Amino acid sequence: MEKNMELKELTDKTKDLFGIDDIGKLGSELIKCEEEKLRAFYELVEGDLSRDYLQMVYQYYMADRKEKKQDYTPACLGKFLSKLLGEADTYIDMCAGSGALTIQLWNDHPDKEFELEEIDENVIPYLLFNLCLRNANATVKQKDVINDTTTKTYCIRKGEEFASLSIQSAV
């Protein structure tokens, strides 16, 4: 795929892949993390897992910049932070969003563990899909980091080709 796929083209192809007519329905399809959809998306991006294609879609169509002040980590900042963090057994991201920083860390350290926290239930399906697509080992908490309250915990475990997803606990 061309590195700079236009947002409209990416959105249209993603909607077709998931059989939806409204991009607002994408999250409910992504969270299923179905192997056939993971494989089809992998092919759509021509195996290029170095960037967060779903971030482009979420940021443009779904981000709540007004109320939640949502904005996302630019790839260049994610790359910089990944290099700055260096080696660790586990990487933690307390405001994971769709996974832009984690993807950059995964690019450099694909066999490490990731512990991710995100408050917004709308972006979590994007994050989970990104992790399953990359066959990562991760724990994702839907969590308010300021009040230290967790609503759900998701477990992503490495598989043969793609990771599997389970809800570890729900409050």
C-alpha cells in the first residue's frame, strides 16, 4: 500500500472490509478481533504494521476533541519516545488511545509485554484490534488513571499469526 494512503480511501476500504456503511459502527466490529478481519486488514495495509492506520480514521471521525480534549501521538513523537525508553521487560502506556506509542515500541520490541490503560471506551476497540493484529502480548485496562478506577481489563495473548482477545475482568 502506498505509504500515504488518503484518509478517504483508507476509510472506504475499511468500511467495505467490515461491511459497515457508517464509520461510527467500526468500533463494534473491531472489538470482535475476528481472525478473518485481522488477516484482511493486514492485507489491506500490505503487511505494513509499522504505523497506526486506524489512528487516522479514529482521529478524524471519532475523536472528542471538544469535551475530552482528545488528540493523538504523532508517529514521529512515538518513534522518539520509543528510542528514549530503551529496553524493558514490560512497557506501560497510561493514555494508550488507539496505540500509536505502543505500536512504535512494538516495532522495536515485538516480543515484550505491554500494559496499557485508556479511559475512553470508544477508542479501546481500535487499540485491541491493533494489538491483536500485531500478535502482541498485552493487558489493556479501561481505566481512569486520575481516580485509579478500572472498569474492564482485556487480555491479549500471542497466537500463531494473530493474538487472541479475552475480557479478563469487568466491574
